Amino acid sequence: MKIAIAQLNLTVGDIAGNAAKIIDAAEQAKEAGAELVVTPELALSGYPPADLLLRETFYEHCANALSDLVQEISGITLVVGHPDFRNGKLYNSASVIRNGEIIAYHHKHILNRAPFFNEYYYFDKGVEPCRFEVGGVKFGILICADFWQAHTHDDTTLFDADADHLLVLSASAYHINKQVSRYQLTQQFINKTGISIIHANLVGGQDELVFDGASFVMDRQGVLTHQFAEFKEEVVLVEIENQVPVNGYIEPHLSTVASIYQALCVGVRDYIEKNNFPGVLIGLSGGIDSALTLAVAVDALGAERVWTAMMPTQYTSSFSLEDAGIMAKTLGVKHSQSLIKPLLDHFLLALENDFQLSPGNNYVSTVPENLQARIRGTLLMALSNQTGYIVLTTGNKSEIAVGYCTLYGDMAGGFAVLKDISKTMVYQLCKYRNQIAEIIPRRIVERAPSAELRYNQTDQDSLPAYEVLDAVMEAYVENNLSSAEIIEKGFSETDVHRVIHLIKVNEYKRRQSPPGIRVTQCDFGTTWRRPITNGFEQ
């Protein structure tokens, strides 16, 4: 028999659109000779639906769409994920549809506790295993955390050990090296059960999350027989002979840097398109962060939907002006330039005349620096009002971590492309993109990073070397190590305490930053949960 895995890009709340995609996938599968088609977790509603699940009308619409699917699907068995309200309880469910009826269903047993899913808040737990047959072949069903967290549970009711194959419906979000852990957990499960595993994972961007697809199949010996594409919507067939998956196409893995770049492109594309923005605006500075943001935006959306603005002052170097212009021209985007020194002078004059503040009097040196950033942010937001284009901010994770950014200035915008990308990774991504085609001027990559808010400024005037800052940040934020544990790894006590202190005192800034794409296990948007008022600094 042939099984079709429908690795679909779905949208939360677009129930009719999702249903249409599911029907189309079923038709493709049927035409290709498949007897069974499997969709991702909560395919009908999109994932994660969050507080939409608190609205009765939402799961009523899902129920109506499910009823329509039951009538529409013929000549093939469909396994579809959806919310299911019954007997006063709401479940994360999968229904098996065949010949105008639901012949079996599974309610998710292990609910995801991750803060960006928080399924315990919305769903009740299922208790019964599910098994059904197609052409004499026996299948069981698990839904995402049912499978990925099965090693932490001894619940024997999770699956039916008499099944020949286990179907896993997933909405497993991307982070760096996620597929490695998926393989490891699948092999552990197979070693315990002896059942072949068929994964169907969601693909596409949903707010700050990116789902990478990368669905796969392993046989009863834990050998990979099929590997589908990363970050690509597709319907792929898996052939079963004598109850064993026949070796099929294995898509080559992307390198770590390539997968991060693709995650950024998918995250930008789907955030813009699913929210119906006509295009994006980027403040282009001639620096490496805005250069990478521009490259990703053009690769995701096309040059015709990208507008860059260069807003120099007397502190902007000729190199920055030249390199920004070269890159904009190379990529063919609309590019504007506006000298903001007159606006800056007006602000400074108002401070001096109306508030009795002046450089020789009593304002701190960052006042004129932050004014430059805020003037730029104001102009970009005015253009956004005029055009409907959304502003992409260009700050990276390292800067956001330690507050090397300006509220209502370079933090002003609607989507933060590099919010979870460290400065050292920014350089790696730029080098990766230039290996495909050199679109980022080499001088941008090679010269010392600078905000250019005063003469002869570099980032390292205010911060530790990025190699040190990023390593301490990763240890503290992503690996949850204490200051003492980080110091034991050989880092300077001064650097460690300084970076941790900056991370702590800038929580109030991060709370006001726009959403951004998650690529690590602990980003500042979906995962990090620290109080602003916080007396603990270890």
C-alpha cells in the first residue's frame, strides 16, 4: 500500500483555507494511488491556536469544517488533526475519516507544557489508545508530545503495541539541530516497541515560531527510510510492502547555517503574507545587521516588496553610505536617503532652550545618540503609515540581550528578523549568503561593527567582544547556567557578571520589542520568562 504524508503550511484560524488544503492534499494522494493520507497536528485549526480555543465559536467552526471533510473525502482514508469538544471537554484530536464517517479517533494524552503552547491550559487529556486498519495493515496514532515526551512517561495506554505502524501527527517547531533530537527519540521509541514510525510534521511560519516540516519514516530497526524536505510544503508517498516501509527518497539535510537562514526566510515570508502586509521597510545603515535583514527580506519576498531607507548624520561614514547604496542597487530594491542632521539639531535645540539641557550642562552622552535612532524610527513608522508596509527591525539577539538598542528607535517596528540571532551568527549567515551569490559588500562583513552615533564609535567601546558576550549569553540564557558555572568554564568573572547584569536590567526593554523569529531553544519572545522587577542576579 501507499501512504501519503501531507506536510502542509497552514494558518491558525483560517479554518476554511486549511480545510481546502487538506482536501487538495487528499486528492493529490488519491491520484498518486495512496490509500491513506496523514496531516499534521491540529491541521484543521492551525497550530498553536492559543486563546482562540477559549472561544466556543472557534471550535464550533472547526466541528462544522470536520463534518464537511467527512462528506468531501472519498476513495481514501484521511487522518486529520483538529480540536474536538465532546462531553464538556476539549481535546487535541485526530480523526480517521473513511467513506463518509469517522471510523476512529485519538485524543492527545501528553499535553505540551512549553510556554508558547501551554496545552494544559486549553485541553483535557485523552486516555484511550487508537487503532485502525487500512487494507489489513494496522495503524496506531500519537499526536506530537504523545510521542516526543513518551520517554518521560510509563503510560502503557499511549499506543496499541499490536499496531504495524505508528502515525505521529506533529506540530514540532524548529530550533537549531532539532532534527537530530527527533531522530534520537524515534530510535529510542522503536527500540522499546519494535514499531515503525511515520512522522507528519507541520511546515511554515506562525508568528514567532517556524515549523520546518522535515517529516520522516523509520522502520522497525530504527533505519531511516524516508526524509522529506525542510521548510517546504509537499505531499510525499511512502510505500509499504510486507508490513515494512520500502526505502524511498531521503532529502539531504541542510547545514546548520543554511537551515537557520531558511527559517528566517520562511518566518518573514509567512508573517508578511499571512498577515496581508504589502511589503516591508528596512532602515539600512551600511552595517552588517541591516544588510542581513535586507538579504533575508529579498529572498523571502522578492525585491519589489522591499523598501530601504538610509538616514545618515554627520557621524555616518562614507563607507556606510556607499555600501548601503551598493547593496540596495545589487538587489534592486527601492532605496531612499534622508539626511536627518537638521531634525537632530532641532531636537537638541529644543532640549537646550526649553528644558535647559545641553552637552556642556547636564545631559548624558547617550541623549543625542538615542535621538538619532528615534528620529530614524519615527520616519520609518511614518512611511509604514503611508504605505501599509511593515517595518522590519534589524537588532540582533546579542544587542537585545544587553540593551544595546534604543526604545522607540531601532527597536521601533513590527517584526524583528534577527531577534534570536547572535552577533557571531549574523556574521556566519552573511558569509553563507555570500557563498550563494555575493550580495553583501565585503567591507560590511570585514570592518568593525559600529552604531555610528558618535565619531569613531565601535560596539566594543561599550560591550565585551562579541565572541565573549555571545558565549556568556548562550550559557546563561539558552543553557540556564549560573554565573559560577559560566566562570568555571574559563570566562572572566568581570565579563560574566557584567553581561548577566546587563541582561537582567534590560528586561523592560525586551518586553517592548516586536515579535521575532525563534531559532534557539530559548529565545526572548516565546520561551524566556523573567520578571522585570528582579532582585536575583546569579
